[in-house]
Amino acid sequence: MTVTTSSDANGNVSAATARATERAAENAEASQPQPVTFAKALNTALADALEASDDVVLFGEDIGTLGGVFRITDGLTDRFGEHRCFDTPLAESGIAGMAAGMAMNGMRPVVEMQFDAFAYPALEQIFSHIAKMHNRTRGALKMPIVIRIPYAGGIGGVEHHCDSSESYYAHTPGLKVYAPATVADAYRMLREAIDSDDPVVFFEPKKLYWSKDRFDLDALRAEYDGGAPASRSEGKAVIAREGTDATLVAYGPSVSTAMAAAEAAAEEGRSIEVVDLRTIVPLDDATVAASVRKTGRAVVVAETPGFASVASELVARIQERCFHSLAAPVLRVTGFDVPFPAPKLEEFFLPSVDRILDTVDELQWEA
């Protein structure tokens, strides 16, 4: 919108013109999509899934009346009733076992484990039954379960509240593992996970819950509801930032750190590409390999401790597929192989822009 201004002989803009300019700016702002938080996107995805199918049911510790520790299920019990979104005892193994039984009988349970390491008592149910039931019954029983896990650091939490436990689940055949990094993917990928006939462990980066992005959430919802399966994000990594000199491969909470490092590297004259994996299982080897073959160098960034991890698997797969295109060994920036530290030491444990840039410097740039 164009606003014509008028002024007096001294060049002062009239009050009427100033008000018109202000109104035009307000109208322009109102016409833009409103900021949406990561948490709101997840909440909306859960609500839309409950609306779309009576088979979807949510349960977990404090997710009913309270709306969850992080308020991801806020308002859903009031809207859909206690039979669709309800609290459970503090018994993660029981939560997972009940989800397995419900899925075997045609329902689509979505459970919350409250915090990453709180899920460990449920691993027997997840690994021995949820992951294996479809194969065990030769396909007779499907397991459409979503296990939501708020995970990783960046919030000043203590041990049992900030683990990056994705490697345990990624190592277990029969499970899908999702790790969204953007607000739009939070909505899109949670809807996909709930629609999947396979069990999905859905990792939600806690530090991103209140991050915001400006986009049309209603349009995204309509796009998902009307979209073909081929347009979905499962197993499809995205190039979050184009570059030519090196590739940073990341997922979940590490993507924003990798993006910040790429921005800082640009100020030093290096063009860094960033690949957001989105889903760890299934893994998009093709997009990762194409990026690394183009740049010739790669660094994997993840909060998980590095030994026997998703990060080490990524390094191995890149080396196997891109060996003849590499100008330097593939390196990693990960959490250290120690229990998650106290809040005051967290910044030294987590991958940072400085650690990533230092590692990029090690990629044998000398001719």
C-alpha cells in the first residue's frame, strides 16, 4: 500500500498524514501471517488429529488438566473430553504397554513421556513389543503408536531431563524416529507420525518449544489435509541453507546451531551448506550424499554423545557413499561422552557455533 505524505513549508509531516502512515503500517502488519510457536504447532497438530479420527487418543503424565509440563496438550482435555486426552500414573512402562494393547485393537495412541530420560523404564515395552509386533505377527497387527519425547538440552535442566537418547531408538529395527527442527515441520511431521501405521518415536527439542516462525498455519493445515503422500516429509531431508565449501548435517535442536555457524562462517568468507535430516529413521542418504559430493567436506552436528551414536552412523554412511568426493575426513561435533552436566556446565557440553567453526577449520583447507 502506498501512502502519499504532505508537509508544511518547514517540511513537517501533518498529524493526519502521520496517522495515515501509521494505519497503513498496521494494516500491512495485520495482513502478514502471525507468528506461531513450536509448541502451538504441536498443539494444533494434536487437536487436528483428534478431530480427524476417533481412533486417536492422547495420554501421559500430567497431559490432561495441566496440559503437560510444557503445555503442549493445553486445552485438549476440555475440548475433546477425558476419554480422548487423559492423565496416567507415573508409570512409563505401563503407559507404553497400554499403548501397545490399544494399537493392537485398532486405536492410534499418542503418548507423552514428559522428559527424555523418563522414558527409560518403558524401553522393554518399546524395544521388545512395540518395535517387533508387526514383524512378530507377519504383518497381521499394526502398531500405529506415537511416543512423544521432549528431549535434549538448552533449557538449563539437570540429568534425566535433558538427555539426547535418539541413538537407542534409531538402533532398534521396527521404529521410526522423527526429529523436527522448524515450526512448520513440528506440525507437519507430528500429523504424519500419527497417520503412520508404524510406531514413531517423536523427539521434540525442548529449547525450541517457544521459538517462533511467521507462516500461515491454517494454510499449512489445509495443505496437509489435501496433500498426497508423495508430498510428505518422512525420509526427506531438506537443504536448510545452500553452500559450496562444506556441509553441516544436523537434525532437531542442532539445526539452528548449524545455521548460526553457517552464518558466522559466511562472514569469514566460507560458504557452508546445512542439511536438516528431519527424520533419522528413515534416513535420506541421497540428499546428504548429494550435498557432500558437491561441497567435498562434511561435519555432523548433534547433541547426543558421540560414541556409537546417530552422529557416528552418519559419518560412516557419508564416508562409504562419498569417499572419492571427499577433500577431508568427515568430522563430528557432538555432546561429550559423559552424563548430562549440571546447568552451569551445559554450554560447554552442547555443540556451539565456536565448536562447529573450529571443526570446520580442521577440514584440510590447505592445497
